[in-house]
Amino acid sequence: MSEGPDFSVRVDQNKYLPEGGREVHAIVTVTAAGAEPNSQPGRITAAGPAAGPDAAEVIIIDTSGSMTGEKIGAAKRAAHAAIDALREGVNFAIIAGANNARMVYPNLRRLVPVTGRSREEAKHAVRSLAAEGGTAIGSWLRLADAMLGQHPRAIRHAILLTDGKNQHEQPEVLDATLAACAGHFVCDCRGVGTDWSVPELRKVASALLGTVDLIANPEDLEADFRRMAEQSMGKAVGDVALRVWIPQGARLRFVKQVLPDVQDLTAKRVDSGAQSGDYPMGAWGEESRDYHICVDVPPGEVGRQIRAAWVKIVAAGPDGEEVRASGNVLAEWTTDEAMSTQINRHVAQYTGQEELAAAIQEGLAARRDGDVDTATTRLGRAVKLANETGNEGTARLLSRVVDVIDVESGTVRLKPRVSQEDEMSLDSRSTRTVRTRGGGDRPAAPGQPAARPEGGGPA
């Protein structure tokens, strides 16, 4: 019997290709439902601690010299809130990060279970934190990885807070650390203030399948830490993978998560068979995410239908690896131009939001470099895409950086003065997406062909 939530897969696409066509796009919606509620911190029954999956949590607090005054005080309160949100029995630890990483709680390099006593001991240890030293994020992650690695079967998660750039460690050291830690745990990253680097922290979050955000006001840290810890406690199954099989002669161009944010998973592939690969999806609770898959297939004869890809949701079960759900991406060749040129609405809107994220990041980089023409063009394109895809939150953030002259054409003018906070907010949240609404070209029975397609694939 499978542990954790029940998974389902829905495929949205236009399966029809013109004669000689090769490129197949699909949006794969993965939904997990029925997970046991695990976000009730401190709940103890007659049988012992609240039930829930094995979990491990590490909270990493930047204690470099710049984390003085209001910031270190807010970081302490935020750590207390996260500790209180942890479920009884979950293994946890607190790390202080400066030039090197050091244990705050416990004293030894290991995790300890959450109990009433360990909560109070951890909060007492956090109160003693002081700001001193530099910033070497790789060393912080290496220590977290070493401790979380002692719990290989647990759902492993880390929260990382910093207020500065990784100035006391070579970039290649951080890159090597991220490569070594990838797939071991999920890490949500937060930057407090405006002296840290969004691209740098985004690189950490992307490698470790987490999120990145700006917390401009230190007073907002407490609520954000509590929310992240509660979400972590809500996960019911870890190390879920999207397995994609393609037929012989086909090429998988990319696999991207496109909701709740854009994350390119293509380079994270791990081969799982002669024609299949696994793409990491991290830990799951009750939630839904969307993935964009693009496959190049060998051209077929008109009227022929094939399975262009076979997607499966794979997770560990009590008896080993289990397939929790599956779906088909199809291709069928036609001479009907109206059918082959119709773009599926879901594919179109997510493609627009992927381009939106890139346009924002490129536009802001050009603005920082003083390239006004490129910045105006790219941010104007972003305004147009935000409007077309219904991404109202991103549209509001863009309006703080540019004056919108005509939203339909994407005509804008750069604002002469933009606060660092507004620019970093737009940059850090540029990858956030919204779910598409409305119809599209969904087959009558999503994931199942009307007739049996050619090219079966492995069982």
C-alpha cells in the first residue's frame, strides 16, 4: 500500500501536428490529495507524538557582521516561530552562518527530536546569537547537508536566511557545494534587507528546488519563517520524481516546472532506463503543480498517432519504488491546418509566463548595466506578457519600475528613480506564475488516447 497522498496526472496539449511536424508541447498537471495533516505542532496523544512522516529540518541564520540591530533581533524571533511550528518528534537543528558554519543547537553535529524541552533549549541558544564575521554560504549548506544526510529516509528541508552576498567564499566553491547537495534536501532561501544578491540566492534555491524571496522589512521575517516551517510539516512524501519516457528516435528538449514558479529541471535529469529519465520534484503534501514538457519526435505519416511521451509520478513506497500516477503525451499528424495550428491555451499561457520571467531578469540586468534601450525593450515586453497571461501580481511589481504608456503594445518608460527594494522585489518574484484558466484543447479523456497510439513504452 502506498504511503502519503494520492497522485493524479492531467495532460493539456494540442496533439495535432502538420505534415512533417516534430515539436510536441504539453502541460502536465500533477495533483496530490488525501495527505494526512501534519502541521499541528506540539500535538501529543495518548499514543505519543503526533503522527506524521519522518522529517528533518535545519534552520540556517546568517550571523555575519552586517546582521546587527533590528535584523538579528528579527532573525531570532523568526527562528523561534519556526521552532514552534515544528511537529513533535521531527529531528531538527539550528546553524549560525558567518565565515564558517557552527552549531547553535544542539552542540553536537547531529539533529535532535522536537520535544517540549528541546524547543526551549533551542530558543534559549538562539537568543545568544551575535553578529560577527563574513558570509560563506557554501560552508553553511555543507554542514546542513552533513546533518540531514544522517536521516536519508526523512523528508529533509532547510530554511536559509542571509542579508549579504557570498563575499568570503569563491564562486566555484559555492557551485561545487550546490552540485554536491542537489537532490539531498529542499532549501527555501530568504534575503533580508537590500544588500544581498537576488541572482546568487536564486541559484541556491534553484539547485535545491526551493524558493527565494525578499523580506525587506525585518519585522516580516517571523510570519514568513512560521509559514515555511508549517509548509514543510505539511509534506507527506519526499523525493518524488517525474519520470519521462520518449520513443526511440525522439529527443526531450526540456522539462520545466511552471507552477507555482518557473524552475528548469532539464539539467537535473537522472537516467532511469534506455529511453527514460527522472526529474526531481521534491517533497509533496496536498498541492498541485504544473510542468511544461517539449519533445521532438520523428515525423510520421498523416493519420498516424503515437505516444510522444509517457509521464509517470514515481516515489518511494514501503516495498521500494512505486508509480503513483501516469499520463500520455500524444502526437498525431494531419493535413487539417485549423487543427494543427491551434495552440493549446495552457501551453500558450505558460510559455508566456516563462518568457515573462526571462524578460524581467534580462531587463533589470540591462538597467543595472546602464543599457537603457535593452532595459526598456525587455521590461516593456514583460509588461505586455504580464497583461496577456493575467499575472496581476507581477504587473503591479513592474509598475514600480516602469511607467506604462500602453499595456497592449508593451510601450514603457523607465522610471528615473527606483528603490532598491522595488527592483529586488520584482527580480526575486519574477519566476512566480499563476495558473491558467479556461478551456483549451484538452482531449475528452486526458492522458488517454481515443485510439491506442503506436509506440507502447515500458511497463
